[in-house]
Amino acid sequence: MEGISQGRNEAGRTIDGICQPSELHRIPGIPPSRHRNRGSSGVGFTNVIIPHSSGTTRSVGLLSLAVLSFGLNRTFGSEAISPEHLDFFEKKIRPVLVEHCYECHDAGQGKIKGGLALTSKNAIAHGGDSGPMLTTGDPETSLLIKAVRYKDRDFQMPPRSPLPTEAVRDLEKWITMGAPDPRNEEVVAKTSSGGMSPEEGRNFWSFQKRSEISLPSLPSDPPVTNPVDAFIRFAQREKGLTPSLPAEKEAWIRRVTFDLTGLPPTPEEVDVFLKDTSPEAREKTVDRLLDSPHYGVRWGRHWLDVARYADSNGLDENLAFGNAWRYRDYVFKAFNEDKPFDRFLIEQLAGDLLPGRNEETLVATGFLALGARVLAEPDRAKLEMDVIDEQLDTLGKTFLGLTLGCARCHDHKFDPILQSDYYSLAAIFRNTSNFDETKTGAIHHWFEHKLEDHGTAAELKDWDKKIEEARKAASGFKSKTEGEIRGKARAKAVDYLVAAVGFDPDTSLDRVEEIAADFDLHPRILYHTRRHLGVNRDAPVFKAWWEYQAKGDLEGLRAFYEDKFEKAVLLFSDLQKKDPKIAVLPDADLEVYRAELFDNAGFLAVPAKPEHAFDEIALAEYDRLEEEARVLESAAPDHPAAMGVADVPKIVDTLPIHIRGSHLNLGDSVPRAFPAVFSSGEAAFPEKASGRLELAKWMADPDHPLTARVIVNRVWRWHFGQGLVGSMENFGPLGETPSHPELLDWLANWFVDEGWSIKKLNRLILLSETYGMSSTPAGERYAEIDPENRFLSFFPIRRLEAEEVRDAILAVSGRLDGEQGGKTIPLRNRQMVFNHTSKDHTSYDSLRRTAYLPVVRNNLYDWLQLFDFPDPTMPTGHRVSTTIAPQALIMLNAPLAIDSSAAFARRLLSSAGNDDDRIHLAWQLAFGRSPSAAEAESASSFLVSSADLEERWTLFCHSLFASNQFIYLN
Amino acid sequence: MNPLLQRRQFLGTTALGFGQLAFHSLLGSETGVMSPTSHHPARAKRVIFLFMKGGPSHVDTFDPKPLLDRDHGKEPPFDLPRVTFAKQGNLLKSPWKFRQYGESGLPVSDLFPNVAQCVDDLCIIRSAHGTNPAHGGAALKLHTGSDTFVRPSMGSWVVYGLGSENRNLPSFITICPTLAHGGVNNWGSAFLPQRCQGTPMGTASTPSVNAKVNHIAHPSLGQDVQRRQLDFVQQLNRRSLEENPHAEALTARLESFELAYRMQTAMPDAQDISGETEATRKLYGLDNPVTENFGRQCLLARRFCERGVRFIQVTHSDTEVQWDQHSDLYQGHTKNAAEVDKPIAGLLKDLKSRGLLEDTLVVWGGEFGRTPTAQGTNGRDHNPHGFTIWMAGGGVKGGLAYGATDDYGYYAERDKMHVHDIHATILHLLGLNHERLTFRHAGRDFRLTDVHGNVAKSILA
């Protein structure tokens, strides 16, 4: 009964795909939290006849079956069924079950939606995820009857249409008579191949503690000095791979400069490096780059990928995250200062709970607040659980390489994570404030920490007031203008009725405009009048109109309505003088005319859209006022605050398991705890705090099997384009296995020993021979042995990432603005990015580094979106690199590329020297090297053209930006 | 899984394969790599989705409710949902009359007199229902199957499953989409390959006559100058390719520039309606300023359809008066229907006369319907519990009313079709099995229909 327990909560992702309905094999009637037999999986896809037993040992969620029949005989014994009962079952019950239920609840076919099979007596008795299906003898308390009666909207079956009334009555009767059922087979369910038990999980590589790793010994001359190379070379030898030669110095400095700063090396930097023949030349370069403030922008941006950073909510409603930038700047600073990663983790998950908490640690908790949320969700309980789910899923993927979200509805299908583990973690986050009490209409506001306001409170209040006034000015103008139009139309009401005789309702508005002009009427109102007459043909008020129209008697029509309207209006105003509260005329006939005349939705209705209703001048004024209010709001300073989380005042210690992820179907409560696979003991959680700090500290423990491995693997990926474990966010059984397991563990050990320093790890890797290899393979053999180059026999060529593409264009053209930090989204906090108008006011005119451009979820900047910027709603440690035609279009036609080409051209033209020198300089700026003779030659001949000087050079520069060499790193 | 899909997936996850993959997929039928890969014979080759943003009222358009007339002004004699968007008032009858049309005699209200003429081609699903009562959630649900997370949109799944039929145009085009309420997510490819992303032309705030694909033309350069520039770029590119012959991505990029160059011509050609006859223009209402804007969108849809674009979405989302009449139902719906009725009928007739309706599935609907109860005095609230979506052409039965809401039109009751079922049925008509059209991402196989969805077999022709 899948749909049954769900109501409107389908908890989407967590059961996507892999858990096809046909695979949801849970033993009916066994709530997920109980009767689990840990470690007894592996039954496979077979029908199993279950011996009677009372096996209620704790089990893994996947139904390893055995458990089925406890106590069955006591309640539903297999005593002989009477012929009458048998007859009733066969005639009335079985056909209903077969026709209406078996499609989803047939154990024999492996269809057990909601964990429920209806194909045997026992199966029905045990029920599904929602519990036993019937109480023998009592239809009123039987779930089966509750479902088929179709009274509870959140609990009804069959899903598409109710059963015939007769069938419902038969089922009730059947239960009253004791639910006699000849189907005694105890075939209950096929079992799932399912996930690992926690015990099995402890034997899986990524859940095991790291051990000491010694370096492989290599007969090498000269000896390998960098441990990274020792592991890599060793594996290559084993595979029979020959590493490529060292890269050219030009290639290496371009590679490492983009890698650490996201920017191209300047010709001067290249020159210094090429001339430095000392053995320390590379070290000096790496140290210089690690010290550059641009390092934090580039490497902090990597972190923002996995923190799914954005400057707007952009799920159902797109409100600006006007304070998200504080988290972004915190991250960039943390990387520049080389904040130890364990501390970095703790601050992001529990910075508000640290003993020495300060503004910086509060800002860090923005990590938990940045997720995309369905802010207009009217069901608060669902919303809260959805947010917790997003937080768990994100922290699992980001820090632990675990897809925790998969266990929201059921035990994880692959990993050793139980549904009870999920709700134990969720219990910690249930103690977290995620929302403020304020709202914008139906849109909930996320929680923010108020920061010290430095005396700006009064000024901000003033802004709030001004914005409010500007909005009122616009809406006031709109109603005033509409009132005027309405008044004017009413004064000519009869003219509208007369003019409407002249055309039929299908007449084009163009033609109606001509007629309206003759009578000096509003064309859209007249257009509406005619259609209104058509729709309300039978209304008494228009009876006369239709009669006169049929006769073609315009004069009569005019006289009739003039008389009625005039009388009605005069009489009403007389009465009003006596009784201002009067609402209708006592004369029912006249009232019909008065009411129609004053009905805003009547035949004189003013078009709801200002573009349709207003004349040009009024429209321009209205647009101006609206724009003024919008611009005022966009420019207004924010109340100083940081997105983040805080503990709720009343701490709960447990949370019920949500059966199939539904907040409408609660199971047993579980206490706050870490997932069972990591320990067998119970962790102690404080009574008066959420437990987030304890969770964070546990995750940041040097011995945690996942944390250090996951971050080391990320760093490796950010240098080489692929991880040692290819699946960055999945270290579970369905993830990839490490290509170099010893190297991964050695690096993790070293990283922790060196104080969780990212920069030290960067340095170690960058100074390796492995990183210094050429991107040209030493031979063809790799294509057979290692086509994906996981063993790094040559350096993987890579396309620049979205930010690097734009930053490089700006840097090379000399336009880049190097300013760092601060708010960059041009909207006030919580302002709508888009409202119903779909007008895009986001501007990307800034020339600052791309990492500072607003990340507008739902409407990413073209340059980001087209060049594979990751979806900012989910953690992404591995950006893909696609090649599609729209990338070429933007490169060829977008203003950024065109304007920068012109600037690049001017830069060249203002330099000293002749055209050859300029071509030379262009190559150095754009590609970090000198042109070959052939390249210089083709450049020269391209520059011969009839276009004027600047235009020629602009085209030339544009071509360099568009070339492969510009956008690829060797 | 289908071997081709599997291959696609493999390529999609390897660093080297990706560029190559996207490139081939753009070439579509020419290389044969991405030839259609149906699971079963398809009844429809492409989809036109007419999206009425805001939630048109079913009880005022295609789902007449006599009891609503009778009990107008009374308290609803049924339980309201546990969660409603706004406070619900008493029953509110429809301001419009329903009349029967066609051989089928199906009733259509006076809001849609032109579409009514095509009623024998319509399969009116009166039992649609969704899960979310707010615009954003409901629009995401309808477009992507999820109102909780960012997921690939229906059009992206279709393109992923069937590839392209035109090498010079995008396979999934959305004309004047709304940026609100899910916005780009409603045509985004999420974790599916980038090529599956919908290509927007303008937005709801752009008059359709000005709607263009971004960056489709250089603001000043002539094609010949650009050709010369491109030749120079390619000369440079070939040199870098000689240095790195093993890097497939470099070859792909070389070709992507040629394709882009061709798109610069193909797209304006598709949009140039100057060759359409006067009769055709009239058919779509281009001769009337009221219908001109949406009429042009519909006409463009037909032109893309002819050119083999796989999934075309046409959005009606007035910037001020969407189909969201919390008040002034009569005025708002009158205006909106007047803008779309003629163009939609024109599209259906035009597709039919050109033989395109045979294998083009037209789908009409909003993110939800509206309540039969009043909001305020003269409006209706959001109602995801029961509403109408209709389909035409592409293998569905015409002249059929399928499913039903209750006597007042609040809840879908008979032959209920959840949004997941609608998705499953659309994929089925396209020859795709919704349970087998999967993509592995973050360690799991994802589907448009998640773990849900049933094909409504009885609406299949």
C-alpha cells in the first residue's frame, strides 16, 4: 500500500529509482524499528517457505524473512475453513483482491508496495509498513477497511478509484466473520538483496580505521623523494605503464597557477620562473601562489561546490540570500589562513555551540542554512523534516562520503545505514532552529543570527519606511488610475452598450479599437463589454440589449439604458443621503441595473493588467513608481545578520521513525545516536543541547574512518581532475573503490598528523613528479591498460572551469577587478529575485572575480551554467566538463567576450613595438608562452584585412579567447 | 537496461567520453549514435506542452459540476484537506455555461468555444491530482516529478531517452517560460547530461515576437566576417589537436563551433514566420492583438515540431494576471482564456491538417486546478487534489473524458491520475518505459516517476 502512508509526503529523493516498488521487500507487519535480525541478510530473490519460529531477534531491515510467523497460529490458526466461508471467500473476496489489489500487493510477483502483500492469510495478518491489516472480527478497527472506505484522504486504497460499495461491504462482512482465508501458504515475500548490516559494514574498507602505511620500495635511480610518487610509480610498474616525460616549464607554471589561483600566470611570472634554474624554482612558485589571496578564492570556491553555496533559495520561491556572502567570505578566509580542516568542520556544523563562539563561528553555521528549501510549503511538519533531510544528506555527502538521505524511508539499500540511524541523526537536527517567525506572504523566512548592528538600527528603520512608502506610491497610483478609468467608463456606460451592437465577440481587437475611437471609448473595455454580453446573454440586465440588438434599434437601446441607469443612480444617491450605509436599492428591478453598473467585474470591467488598462503616460508613471520601489529595496542595506542555525529552547531526546518517510505515519522513537556501523556503544548526548557539537567533534576525530579520507580524496581530485576514489560523495559499497588505497590512507594519515593542513597537502602533491608530468602519453599502451588514466601515466589535460574561463578572459584583457570580499548580490536580503513578472533584474556587469558573482539558483549566470558550474542545490566534488554548441555561441557572441576582446586589443595596441611584437605579447598573455613561427605567421596573415586597426585586432584577440589553447590546460 | 542507454551512461561518467558524447548527441541522427532508443513502439514522436501557469479552474472549463450550481453559497458537504493554501469559503458556482460539442458530445464551458470545436480530438483527464498546494512546489512537481529536490525536467528525460531529430536545433525548447516558481528548474537537466537541458526563448516577460535564444547572433559582425574568424580559430585548434591527438574533447570542441555556426542560421529560420499564409496566421489569431502573443508561441511550436524538436513547451504566464484567480475569477479567466483559446484551437487544427497530430502529443494544463469553494467573494484557491489536464494527438483517444472528480470537483475520485501517472503515460506514448528510463547519479538510479507512476492504459488509442 504504497501511496497509503504517504499523504502528500513522498520524500522524493531518498527512495528514487533504485528502490523500485517491486524491490521494497519488507516483511509485512514488521515495523522497521523492531524485529530486526542484524547480520542475517543474503537470502536472495527466492520465495521462501518460512518455518514457524518466534525469531524476533533484531534484524537488518531487509527482511530476511525468517520472522514471519510469530504467533500466527494463535490468532489465525489454520483450523479448517467451513464450506460457507470458503464459498464466500472464493466468490466475494478473492476476486476483489485479484482485480483491485494484486497489481501492487502480490508477493508471488514480487510486488509488495508499502511492504504489504495480500496474497496469503499470513501476509494480510502481518500487514505492511503501516501495521497489521486487520483486527479479526472488527472491521471498524481494521486498517484494510479504513483504506477501502476512502474516508481518510491520506490513507485510501486502491489508489486510483474506490472499490464498488458492494465490495467494501463484503470485505467488512468477511472480517466480521473472522476473515476466513484458505490461502495458507506462508509464502510472504521475496527478499531484497538489500544493504549491509552494520556488522558487515565494519568490514567494508571505508568504514575501517586507517592503519599505518609504509612506503612501497622502488628500485629507482635517482631515488623517489616524494612519497606521492612512490605510490604512483609503484602502481604504474605493477600495471606495466610508462609515465610520460616531465612537462615543459611553460606548461607546468600555467597548470599550477590556474590550479592554485584560478588565474593565468602573467608574462612576468612566467619569465621569472623560466629564468630560475635553481632546484627550488618550483617550490618558490608554489609557495608564492599559496600565499596569494587569490588562493582562497579558488580553493574556497572548491569548498563552496561541496557546500552547495548560493545567493538565493531558488527552489519553489526565489528569495535572495542577502547574507550568504558572509559564509562565502568566511570560507575564502579559512582557506587563505589554512584553517585546520577539523576545526573548519566543527565550526560549520556547530559554530554556534562552541565555547568561544564569535561572529565568525556563527557565520560558519551558514553551511547548514544554505540549502534550497520549499519555502512556501504550507505543511510545517513536512517542511521541518524536509530541511533536516537536506541537512543530513548534505553533511553526509560533504564530509563523510555517505548518502545518508537514502535512509529516510527505509534502511539504506546498499550502505550499512539503517533507517533508525537516520532518525537518530535527525533527532539531533530536530533540535535546531531553521526558521524565523516572520514570513513574506506564504513564504517562510529562514533563521538568521542577528549580528552587532554598529548603530545602524535607526538608519535601517528609515530605509524600511522609505521602501514601504515607495511601494504604496506605486499601488496607490494604480488604484487611483483604475478608479479614474472606471469612473470615465461609467459616465459613458450607455455608449459602451450602443457601440457593442456594432460587432460580434470574435472581432479582432484592432477593429474594436476603431469602433471605440468613434465613440471615444476604452477599446479593451469595449472589447470586454461585447464578450461579457455574450457570456451573460440570459442575465435580466441585458435582456433589453439583446432585444434591441435583434431589432437593430440603437435609439431604443440608448433610451432604455439611459433611463434605467439614470434613475438607478439618482435614486441611490438620494437614499444614500438619508442613510449612508445603504447598499442596495429597494426596487429590485432598478437594483439590477445599478449593481451591474457598479460591478467591477461587470460589463465595464477595467482590464486587470496595467498595460491593457492605462494610457501610455499613466503606464510609464506606474512603471516608474514600481521600478523606484524595486531599486530602492535593492539598494537598501541589510539588517546585519548571518544565515545559520541555533539550538531550539526545548531539547528533545528522541524522534519517531517516519514510516516510509512520512510525517503522517510515525513509528517507534529512537534516541539521538551516531550510526550503528561506527560503534556498538551508545554515545552520550547532553540534556540541554542539541548534540550537534558532539556530532561535529565525533566527525572531526582523527580516527574517524571517513572524514580524513574524504577530504584528502577531494583535494586530490581538485589537483588531478579525478579522485583516488572516483565517486567523491559516495564512499559506500556502491561508490568506486580506490585506485590507490594505500596512497589514500597514507595521505589521510599524513594530513591528520600535519594538523589537518590543506596547504601542506597542496604543497606535497604539487611538488611531486606525478603532478609535473607532461600531458602527452609516453606511448599508446595506456589506451589498452588504463584508458581512463586512473594510474596517471600522463597528466590529464583539462578544460578551464566556468570561473576560470571568465576570469582568464578578464585578466588577459586587463579588465579584472581584484577586489575581495563583501556583499555582491544586488538585492536586499529576502527580496524576491523573480516574482510573477519574470523580469530578470540580476546584473552581472561586475568585473570582479567570478567567485564573487551572485550564484542565483534557478537562473545561473549564462557563463556559469554553460561551462558546467555545478547545480548549487547539491554537494558536488567532481565537476563534469562537457562540450556543447551553446558554449561556442556564448564565446562568439556574448558581450563579455566581445568587450574583453576589444580591451585586449587596445592593451596590445598601446604596447610598444611592431605587429610581430604584439602577436608575441598576445601569445604570452593568453597562452603563457611564445608563438611558434608557424603560429606567428598565420596570426600575421589573419591580421591582414580591410577592417580598421582596432576592429582587426579585436577579432584577432577574440579568436585567441575562442581557441582550444586558451581554454585547455596541458 | 537498454544497451544504448547504458553506453550513454558509461560515457557520461568518464572524463574522456563526455565531450565526445555531447557532441555526437548534438549531431543526432546524422551519426546514428543517438538514434531513437524506444523501449516499445512509440505512438508519439514529440510533445508540445501548453502550460497554463497559475492553475486554471477545472470546474469552469472542462469539468462541469451541476451540484455546484445547485448548492451555490452553501457550506461544502465534505471534509476539506488537512492542509489548504488559504482559508476556504462556501461553494461557488461557475460563472460560465457548459455546452456539448462534437460527436462525443463532451461539455466545454464558454471560456473555450474554439478549443471546444476540437473536442473530438481531446482526451480530457478529469482526475488529475498532485501533491503540493503552492505554485512553486506544484509547478516543480508537474515539470520534474519532485517538489522536494532539483530533478531533471520531463522534457530533459524525453531528450535523454530519445535524442534529437535535428542536428542544428536544440532538442528541447521552452518558449517564453516563467522564471518564477521553480523557474529554470522546470526545464533544467539537473544531473542528466547538459545537452538535455531545455533551451529557453525569451521569458514570460518577453513579447513572443522578441523571444530569442540567448547569444544566437553576434550583435554586429556579418556572417562572412565571423566565418573568417572561425576559420582562424579552427586553424589554431587543429594545431593544438596535433599536439594532443589523444584528447577527444579537443576534437569535439572543434566540431561544436561548426555546429554553433550552423545554429546561428537554423534558429532564425525556424522563427521566421514571414512565409506563413494569411489563413495560417488567422488560424492562430495573429490578426488580433489579444491572441497575437500566444498565437505566435503556438505557431512557433508547430514550426519547431516540423523541424524535429523533441519537446516544446509553450507557457501562458501573464506577468500580471496568471491563471491564479484568488479573486475576480470571472475577469481573470475571461481574459486568459480569450488569449489562448483561439491559438490552441488553431494549433490543434493546423497540426491535424498537416498530419502532425498523428505523432505529436499535445498536453494542456496548469500546475493544479482551483477549488470549487470560494476564496473571498469571487475567487477560487489552489487545488492540487483534483483538476483537469487534457491531451490530444500522439496516440491518445480523442473525444474521451477520463476519470472524475467528486460531485463538487474538489477531489479526484475515479480513475485517479497522479502527476506521476501522467508522466508515466506521456513517456509510454513516446515509446519509453518509465521504469526503465533511468540515470545513475550519486550511486542511485533515478527516474522521472521516482518509485511511482502507472500508465493509464485506457486512454491509449
